Amino acid sequence: MQTTVHVSGMTCGHCVMSVTEELTELEGVESVDVDLVAGGVSPVVVTSTRELSEDEVEKAVEEAGYSVA
């Protein structure tokens, strides 16, 4: 199952690593693929074994210090 979110505020590889780390901690997440658009809105594809709620994904992104666009 794949969930795509758009994250704003990321500018570098460290940002990608932070968001990836938080999303990977969600139950059932198998992989996170970030297409970094520095200073813009970056698409993030989360592959998981279950459906993820918008709320839990948004909270994980916010925990990393960014926001869902």
C-alpha cells in the first residue's frame, strides 16, 4: 500500500533523513521515498503493509520539524 504526501520546508539530505526516520517508525511502514525539492514542496511516498491515516502521517512529519503541504 502506498501513501503520498507533500512536505514543505525540506532543503537538504539531513531534512530527508529526519522525515524518513520519523515515518519509518510508524507501524507497518516498509519504505519511504523522498523526492527532495529544496525549498519547495517535496513528494514523499510511504510504502506500508496497512493503510496509514492522514493524521498519523502528518504528526510524524511535524515531529521531524516539517509540515504537510
